[in-house]
Amino acid sequence: MTNNLKQSIGIGLMGLGVIGGQVARVLTDKAEILAEQVGCPLVLRKVKVLAQDLAKPQAMEMGPQLFTTDADEFFAEPEIDIVVEAIGGESPALEYLKRALSGGKHVVTANKEVIAKHGAELLALAQQHKVGLRYEASVGGGIPLIAPFQHDLVANKISGIYAIINGTTNYILTRMARDGVDFSSALSRAQELGYAEANPRDDVEGIDAAYKLAILASLAFQNQVRPEDIHCEGISRLSSRDFQYARELGFAIKLLAIAKQDDKSIEVRVHPVFIPEDSLLAKVDGVYNAILVEGDLVGKVLFHGQGAGALPTSSAVIADIVSAAQDIVLGVGSRARWKLEPGKVIKPMSEIETRYYLRLNIADRPGVLAQITKVLGDHQISISSVIQKEADSVAQTAEIVIMTHPAQEKAMQQALEELRHLTVVKEIGNFVRVEA
Amino acid sequence: MTNNLKQSIGIGLMGLGVIGGQVARVLTDKAEILAEQVGCPLVLRKVKVLAQDLAKPQAMEMGPQLFTTDADEFFAEPEIDIVVEAIGGESPALEYLKRALSGGKHVVTANKEVIAKHGAELLALAQQHKVGLRYEASVGGGIPLIAPFQHDLVANKISGIYAIINGTTNYILTRMARDGVDFSSALSRAQELGYAEANPRDDVEGIDAAYKLAILASLAFQNQVRPEDIHCEGISRLSSRDFQYARELGFAIKLLAIAKQDDKSIEVRVHPVFIPEDSLLAKVDGVYNAILVEGDLVGKVLFHGQGAGALPTSSAVIADIVSAAQDIVLGVGSRARWKLEPGKVIKPMSEIETRYYLRLNIADRPGVLAQITKVLGDHQISISSVIQKEADSVAQTAEIVIMTHPAQEKAMQQALEELRHLTVVKEIGNFVRVEA
């Protein structure tokens, strides 16, 4: 039923931080063009904040009557049609989202953690209450990434996703590659610039990327992929030497979030990879994000843009608000669904197959390379190239870099274990997977 | 009103060429997953073809009762809800589209020429008859490009579009850049590979790109931009020398479709440009397409993928069919609108401002450069760099390459006219605009 009686759409905003504040500004500044898109005005009815937010200049300007620090008061406001959650984190956001959906409110959220961990449950709740749950801003800032899977690529069977979806780590890796600095000084610089938080663990260890990958993979593969299903390695063990060798070999190093599916299983992992330096993903610099999607009809499509920040994220949040409001005006209830097909298993990390880059510190004497290549050969790992790098004549050690052909992770891990026990191997400098 | 009574959605397909044939195949092969998306099956009810198509193996397989060569018979079929036009070209497609919309059918088309020339009229007709007109496949094959402007970027004021939207010319330019071959041999190769048609005029002269730019600009700027509003230059006057100098100067040469707007005017043009070789657009190779969009909130977003071909185009057509079918099931009528705001003017080409690359063949004797730079200076064109290239001692000529600072097109054209009349200037080798 087209809701011709609707005079306005009421918005309830939760959170007045960087994202929430910007969303409130856009709702005011662009009120006219948004009303035109929807067919009636979008009116901010209530803003749930923390006590400390009340003193913010923006809050003062908007007028105290709009604000409450009390969730009960917020949810008691009858004129709210759409709840916009811009709090972030799991708690209390999850509880608020459930409360909003159960109360028959359409929901828009930018919260990757809640959607990654509880998306299936929340979408079921939305369907039950015939409302929409939208989360475009949870991945990739303003880059359209959720909508393509829900609409534009709907005819495709998606075989793979290859994504740079954490700007902090991409900034750090870009600096390490360009300036030859080590991880810790690149991290410090990122912190100075506000690209990395004081506690950078979630970004640096790949956890943030894993949340986003869980969302994308669940949507693309129609199977619930949980954050804990994702093999996750961060970037802190990369050294400037790895970047130097990568460059010599024609590769860039990126933290990739990778999801693939075949008929039986789903492969999901976040870790540093070597990628060919002439690939588009290798050109993604600084805090930018990019997502490469492979579908059976569309082939390879790449989306590139700013993956974070108040303005880009508000672009996605507002688009979701407009879409929810249009549905309300048109009388459309829930469209939300992660149609989850049971049956596919998550492929154990030990079973994945990739090429590998290995950097070893070895004793600099005859016969050592033969011992090392024998270990790899015993595990069916064949070598595509070996480069012996500078020797240290005092310590009588040398560094070698080995690139392998595709091998199984399990075999590689066993080989690494054996290599570690060879007396001629002084140190496993690093090993990094390679994606073509 | 939700149309709960709908047991199936009837599809009428016009055209069984490369695109139409592929759409028919996907409708059959993916019937189950499409039905799931829509909530009921999509059933092909009638296919309008030319007589020669009836003998195609695909037509034989699908069964003769589905086919008609008679438009009247096609439009008399009562069970068609959605008309899919895959004929291409202006006539008779335009007439068919009008007939379908006037008959209350939702329409999906891949026809850039009709949408570029008659989009506003057709969308008004769709609105009048409360049906949808969808045209995602008209630009950029399977890359989502129409949907982002209609939905995802709706909160943005779009300031610029920079697009490589013709695969044929991008293939030719890629070969010229990589292999150092001239235009005509790169074109021949493209024709051999089926990337260029026997009559390549529409692609090579930028006409195809101008159709697509007219669609994107109309949508992004909410102002009707017609193909004839677009300044259009092709790639045939580029020589291998230009590519050589571009590389030396740190640029790539691409055929860009450019649209910009300011408060008063819209600038739309298709022509070869120098772009910095480290920009993402410079990395777009072969038949790939890419579109860079600049919005006030989202910043720069880039979309990259296969811009043509049966499979990618069918991805977009099917997505539009599913979207139309969902609206039918939900009881939603027309959403189609190019909200056209009157008032903005198309900026005359003479008023645009860019940097320029100039290649001149000059007499090789003292004082010549002074004469040339004086002409440019007289027209307020300041020079950023001059390189004198190889001299021909027999002809006593030399080639010089000049890069200018930003200058007005009118000034540059007047300067070129004067340069042409200098006796020391043997030939204007080429001039190409530069985009940063």
C-alpha cells in the first residue's frame, strides 16, 4: 500500500560521534534534495547521546530538546520511523538494534562488528517485523559494496572477493613500500596523522578487515560466514627487507581479505600477500580501499574509493536512509535477507593452496641450499625461483629468498617446521602467501 | 499494494542477437535462483526476432511457438509484464519502447543510443504509465554505473565524471602505447579480434562514448545533456610520436569522457587526453572500462570492469529484470525519473580550461622558439615546459613539444591559428588536452 498519508519520515539517531555528527549535518544541509528523493521531508526527531556529547557545539546548535541520554526515552519517541545507529562496537549497539527492529523501526547502521557477528540474527528479526535493516556503511565507507551484491550482481555466481578493506594497514604498507621504513615507524606516522588509533590492534592484526570480509562473504555466498571462521594474520611481522625483495621480484605487498567458494566449501582469510605489481589492487595507495569481485557473468569488477572517514561514510548512511524512507513511502516492508544456504563448509586453512614467498637466514657454506630444497621437495613443494642475497662474512650467514609454485598450506607449514630444525637454517625470516 | 496473486512474471524479449541470446540463456539457466530473488518464476512469454533469427540453433531449441517476427503479435501477448529490448540502434527500438511503456509494461533496455537521445521523454512516459524504465546495461556493460547515481550516491553533489567508456578505443590506445604501432595497424588488429567493427566510426570518433556520457551526465547532474551537447573528438589523429612523448613526460593517453558541473554550467566533452601515468585511469588496459566519479561526500570513487560483451551486459540486464520484477511483486509502479532541473547551460567548448600538449614541426634555426613562445604569450598561455626533439638536418626542421599551464580553449585555438600561419612553423603535429 502506498503510504500517501505520510507527511514526513522521522529519523532517530543514536550516537553523535564523527559519523553520527556528520549524518546529522547532512540531514540538515541537504534537507531539500533528500526530501525530493523521498517525496516528503526527513525530520530528525531524537538523538541518543552520551552525557559528554551534550556540551558539543553541534548539540548546542541543534537544540537541547532533540537530545536524550536515556535509551528508554529515545525508544519511547513515537515519531521515529528509521533508527540510525552510529555508536559502533558490539554493546550496547546490538541491544539497541534489536530493540529498534522489534519495535517495527527500519534500521540503518554503520556498525561492522555487530553486522559481522549478528547480521543473520538481526536480518531475521527485521524480516519478522517487516522492516528493513541496511548496513552499506559497514564496509568500505562510501564505496557501494553491499548494494552491488544485493542488486547489481544478483544474476552472478560470485567465485571470489579480493579486498583491501582496511585503510590503516594500507597506509602503513604504502609507507613501508615507498619510504623503506619499518613497521613501527610507519605505524607511528599513521597514529600521528589520525589514520591509526592509539591501540591499533584491531586494524593491524586484521580483525577489522575480518569483520568486513565476514559481511561481504555472507552476502556474496549466501552462507553465514562468522568472523571466527576467518583465518586472520596481521602485518606486524613484515619487514622492510620483504618489501625490498617483493619489489625486486615484481610484487607489491598488501593486506588482502580473500573469500572464494567452490561447490562444496568456502575459503576466507585475511593476511599479507604478494600480488603482481602491475595488478590494479597493487596500485591502491594510502588509506584508499578497493574490492575486486569475480562473477560468472560480469567477470572481474573493481570498486575503489575512500573506505573510511566521516564524509564518505555519511554518503552511505544517507543513501540507506533515503532507501528506507522510499520503502516506507511506497509501503514496502522488509526486503532484508541473507538467504543462507546451509551445507557449505569453511575450508580449513591447512587445505588452501597458494604460492609462497620464503625468506631464510642460512649458514653460508656449500650444500646448504640442497638441504633446504630437499625439505621442500619432500613435502611436494616445488620451487619457482631462488635468489641468494647478501652474505654476512663475519657471521658466515646468507639470506635466501625462495618463491614456490602452488602448494598446500599444510605441506608448507610442515616444511617450515622442519626447516626451523635444520641447523643450517639460522632463522625463518618470513613467509608470505602469493596471489596471482 | 503487494501483488500476492502474481504466480509468475512474464518476460517479452525483443532481439535475439549477442545480448538478447545471452539474456534468454541466463533466464533459463538461472531460473531457480532468479525465482528466489523475485518470489515467483520469471517466464519468457514471447521473443520478437527478425526472420533470419528463426533458423538459429538457440531459437530452434527454445521452440518455435515462443517466436514472432511481427511486432503487433508481440505486443498483443497479454502475459508480458516486462519488455526487454535488446535490438539496439534508434529505430525501430524507440518506437517499440514507447509502445511497451504506453501499454503499461515495465521496460529494461541495453540501448545507449535511444536512452541518450530520448531518455527524458521515455522516462516521462514511464512515469505517466506508472511503470519502470531501466537501462543499467546501456553504459559500462556489467559494471554498476546507473544504480550508484540513482541510489548509492544520492546524497552527493556530483562535481565530475571521468570515464573510459569505450573498450574499442581503449584497446587501440593500449596497443599504440605498448607496441609503438600507429593508429591504423592497431585498428586493424582490433578488427581482427572482433573488438572493432568493420565500420569503426562510432567507436573511433567518440560517438559511442558521447552517448554513454550523455546518459551519465543527465543522471548525475539532473539536467538533460543531449549527445549533440557534447564536444566530441576521436583518436585517429594520434600518432605513435605522441605516445612516445607522453611516456617521456610521465603521461598516458586515453580517450576520456568528461563531465563537470559548477553552479551555472555543465561541461561535457569526449576527446583524447594526457593523464598522469600513475593515476588509476592510466592503468585501465585493453577493452576494460573505468569510471571515476567525484562527489562532495564520497570523494573519488572508481568503478572498473568489462564494459561490453554478452556475459557482462547480460549481468546488468538480468539485474534490471529482477529489480523490475521485485517492484511488480511489491506493487511498486514507476520509480523512474530524471529529475531535470532547468537553468544550467552547457559551457561552450571555447570556454573550458585545461593544460595542453603541443607538438610542432618547426624550422631549425635561431629565434624560432622565441617567435612561437611570443604567440602563446600574446594569448596569455604560459608554458610549463618545452622540449626540443630530434632535428632533421636535411629538411632543416626540428620537432618541439610544449606543455602549457592551464589556458582557455579559445585562446589556445586562436594561438594555434596564428602558429599555423608562422612561416617557421612547418606543421602543427598535434595538440592534446591534459587532465590532472
